[in-house]
Amino acid sequence: MGLFDSLKKAVNTDALKNVVGDDVLEKLGQAVQQGMEKAGIDSAKPSSATGQAEPAQPEVQHPVPQKAVFVADRFNDFDAIISRNFPDFEVRRNVSADTLQPGCHPACTPVQFLFYRDGSPVLAVVLVKTNNYRGMNVVATKKICENLGIRYIRFYHEYENAEDYVVKRIRENL
């Protein structure tokens, strides 16, 4: 079984569906299919050790819930808000926790937006899900920021986060 076949099989597991949700799963499935196409792999061609073609998985269409927002879209929303309202600040995007504290656990959540003043980091803005903001990976990043004297705020990416609200909270913490 090839890499892309393994990925396709993994995308269709119930365990993965429970962790990431149908909308993310659909996008992952599309990415796997695009990767197969770019690599010139036909999903109907033989890929197993026996040389027989594995049966193609029927494409499952999942309705996207109205309330769900894909994480990348929310990141882009925040990026646009920050670019418009804070042009005088140096803002680094997706800063790994290891950049702030070398040697920290690799699972620590990255800081999506790190504001700098006079070359020093002053505010970490992190986007999290409501069900994982107390996860060890998020808590560890928060602790790293606190230990370094960097203010830390979080926004829940599945909420609307109107621009005036986001700007107000960031300004209060700068």
C-alpha cells in the first residue's frame, strides 16, 4: 500500500472524524486527492503487494455546519484585522514556542501573532478552540509567555470575533 493510499484510508476512519470534524476531514481528503493527481497516481491502479487494485472508496459528501469556521480562514481574518489596525507594530506570524523558549516541548502551541515593540516581544495572540484552551500544549505556551514577560491573550477561532472587539482587546494589552 502506497503513501497516498494510506492517507486516503486514514482520512476515512471514524477516529479521525471524531478528532478533527467533517469539514477539516473533507479538506484533507481533497488535499490527498490533489497530491495523488500531482504525483501522477491513479487511485484505481494497483498499489498493494499483490498487484491488485484496491477498491476505490466512494466519495462521501459531508455538509459543512453553519457555525463551523475552517481554522485557516479565521487566521486570515485575524491577519487582515491586525494588518489594518496595527501597522506601526512588527507582528510575526505563527511563531513556534521553541523560538521563544528553545528546548520546550515540541507539542506546544505556536503563537499565531506575536507583537514586538522596540525589538522585544510584548504580546502573544493565540487562536484556540473552546474545547482545547486548557490543553497542556496551550497552557505550556501561555506559561512560556508569562515567564518571559510577554502578555498573552487568546481568541476562540470558532466565534465571530468582530473587528472592533479584536482591536479593543489587543489595544488593551499592548
